[in-house]
Amino acid sequence: MEGVIYLDHAATSWPKPPAVGDAMLSALEIAGANPGRGSHRMAVQASRVLFEARRSISNIFGIKNANDIAFGSNTTEALNLAIQGSLKEGDHVIATMAEHNSVRRPLEYMRRLRNVEIDYVPVNAAGAIDLKLMERMFRSNTRLVVCTHSSNLLGSILPIGEISLLCRKHQAILLVDAAQSAGVMPVNVQQLNIDMLAFPGHKGLLGPQGTGGLYIAPELDIEPLLHGGTGSQSEALEQPKVRPDRYEAGTPNTVGIAGLNAGVKHVLEMTPALIYQHEWELTQHMMAGLSSVKGIRMLGPEIGQPRTGLVSFTVDGYDPAQLAFRLDRNYGIAVRSGFHCTPLAHESAGTTATGAVRASVGYNSTREHVDTLVKAVLELTRVDKD
């Protein structure tokens, strides 16, 4: 959309690299059949689209076997598959207060359905957790630890490596929500000892909406979320054991996955490390500029500290929803306001009464975009005070 300064990348990246749309159109034209359901050329080409995308995603996450990736429609579906597929009656789960509702709601559903016990590790105003407190929460029946890699409100980055060591020590499964880290910072499931990694296609991996997936370590056998046709072992009454068919019932979003593959390739060319550095520098520039706004409070890590590419803030005397609305209408700046589907993080930040404005940068954001936002916030607040 012409004239838009897009600072809502934490929700969905935009615009996509041109190769994403080209790959989707090509898939519609030459791979429009069902993958794995036929031996004709178009079906084979559709299967090749999925294979190549799995290979690209394996490269970006350090996954040894591409068949350990189950495609789905988004991170939420992946998290539901991981949580519902791994928890049994009476299990105990440890999560954090930085979690998105895509984690919290499935967990609370499991509490009601299977009497699962849940402990939430507090996070401080900067989004950090106390690892010693987390370790004290482990029990003999702790089955699963669920942890966001980075808060979608605070931008804080949780210590996944240290958390994985605790999980190994206590023989618990580690599930990581990579909604805010996939594609925008290095994530290697082998180096970090991650058992399951839920990722979106439409954010940092630069693919289209309706794409995402779950990495499942080869030694884990979780229950499928969906049951149905896979194109394999059709004579059997049960879901096949073979991966990825076991977790991919029904016709997949081949066109979307083709676009996702193109997006991932673009990220691999740029490298997540360089993307992280670019976004970090922009957030530091944003925080420095916004600090001159009277009555502003910026959430999450202080300036100079690690964070992903978002800055959430409130301004005394201003409704975040109204501020975001005026940024859009008066200046063409797209940000997000509200509670960001993470009420526990808002509780930790002390913003449950108001919510916050979130401005999030992306791989294609510039200092000029940030400067325009800062100028707009300054003008809006100065005009109202005059």
C-alpha cells in the first residue's frame, strides 16, 4: 500500500520480497495438484514444493532431518499440536508469564480436560526470568516446559540455552515458541537442545499468512492433532507413524508453502544474524528518539540491552488505541495497540489497565521510518499539551 510506514512486523512482515509472490503464482500454475496423492507430473511437482521448503527450513533452524518438520497454518496450530499431543492426565507444565495466548489457552484447556497442573514463572518489568525460581518449580511429574523465545510485548529474549539445560537435568520436554525469533535471530535446535520448535511463516521468515509449522525431535512421538487422509498407508485405520505424514492430515497449503520457501531463502541470503543486528540498531534509535516524549514509558529491556525488533510504550494521559489510530490516520504509520494477546506479560509490565502501543521494525525498515514515528508521537503529544 503506497504511502504506508509499516511498523507492525511483529504481527506480520510486510511487504514480502517479490520472490514470495512469484513462487506462489508459479505453484498455482505448475504445482496446483495434491502433493503425495498421485503420480502424475503436477502431483510430483507439488510434492517437490514441500520437500524444498522443508529443506530450506531445516537449514535455517539446524534441523538434521527435514521430515521432522510438520507444516501447519500458523504458530498457534503448531503450539496446539505440541501441547495437546504431548500432555497426558496429571502431567505438570512450566511456562512463563511472557507467554502468548497461543500457549496459555491450550495449556488452560489441558488443565480442564486432563487435569494438567501448570506453573507460570514470573517475568520482571524488563521481561527477564529467575532461572533459580524456575528450577524450583520442577516436579517429578513435570512433562513439559513451554517458553517463548522472545516476548511479543516486551521484546525481551529468554535464555533458551540455560532453560534447555534445566529440562535435560529434570528430564522434561522443551517446547519453544519462536513466533518473534524465527528468521530475525539465529535459532539452532541442535545447539539449543530444543525438543519442539513452533514457528510462523508470515513473520520473520517473510512468507505468506496461513503458513507455519512445528519441529519435533526424532525421539519424540506426540499424538497428532488432526486425523485423516495423508496419501500414505490409506488402508490403515490409524494415522501413519511415518513423518511428516503423521502430523499433516489433509491437503496442505502448497501455494503458501511455496511462498514460505522463497521467504526463507531470502532470510538465508541476508542471514538472521545480520537481520537481528539491523533490527536491534533500529530499536535503539527508536528508544533514543522516543525518550524525549514527555510522560512516555517504554516497556522491556533498557536501551543498550538485547531485544528483538519491537518497542512497546505508553504515554501518560493518552489512550494507546487512540494514539495508534491517530498515527495511522494522520501520518500513515501502522502500529499495533491493545493487549497483544499476552495478558500475563501486561500484568508483569503493569499495563493491564491501559494496554500499550507497539511499534515493530522488520528487515526492510529504515531509520527514516523510525524518525517519522518519533516525530509523529512528539507532534501528537505537543499539540495536545499546547
